[in-house]
Amino acid sequence: MFPILETKRLVLRELVEGDAADLLKCFSNPDVLRYYGQTPLTNTDQVKQIIRNFSKSFEEKLGIKWGIKWGIEWKGKEGIIGTIGFQEWSHEHKRAELSYALFPKYWGNGYATEAVSKVISYGFKELELTRIGAIVFIENKASNKLLINLGFKKEGILRNYMYQNDVSFDTNLYSLLQ
């Protein structure tokens, strides 16, 4: 059963095909993708297939390889305002990489901090992780600040590590240990 997580203001829940239009808006938005290292999504069929892949991998316990992705929504209101999850999840090595994205109109309201805090807690308590990592574009000041404020330690810089719009970027490598 897919884990549903709750915070004071948010519900983190499984992504469903009904979220495809919202996900397309989020992951085709240049402001969101500026520091995400992903090409824009282009149509709802593509998004629905991604959602099915996440669901299938979780059902078949392949989440350990593929990761787990939640939709972020306000309590009592349908529709997602972003996503959060673990990727590169290694059960054997008890580690995973954190990723998250919010629609720009929800930036600066503490939603990312709230969601990240909950997912970190879930990762350490339920998934028995000992290390949670994050890779962030150096230019992404808000995300770098968020991670440091939550106790992540900067381990170094990965040079020319990610591409966005065919331009290479250096990224900061962070970790949080249990």
C-alpha cells in the first residue's frame, strides 16, 4: 500500500493519472525546470506513462531501484502543488537521493520545508535509510538554503554534473545522516 504522509498543511500522496495536467504544467514550466536538470514534458500521455511507471515500480517493489514519488497537495483541496520523492534508492546501502519541485506560485511559503521534513522523517524511520542525499544547482539559492536549514551538510561540488537546455552546470552535493 502506498504511504500517505501528512503535515500540518499538506498531504503527500500517490500520483494518479488525474494529476497529469497539473504535472504537465509544472514540468513544462521554464521557471521550475531552470534548476531541475530535465527536459520539459510535452503532453499528458507522456505524463500518464511516467505516473504508471512509478505506480508499477512501487507495486512490484521496484521502488527500491526506481524510487518513490509523492504528489504534494493542500489538505482538503484537490490538485497537486508539486512533487517530492526519493530516487536512486539503495536498500542495500541504506541511502537515497531527495528531489522536489513546487509550482512557482507556491514558492516562499514554507511548503517545501514542510514536505521535505516529512519525507526525511519517513526515509529514516520507515525506509531505514542512514543517508539522504541531494544534488542542487549552485545557482538555486532557495533550495541550497532550505537544505542547509534542515541540517544537510555540503560535501562538495560536482563539476559540469547536470545539463539544462544543453548547458552544463555545477551542482552542490549534500547529505543528511540519521
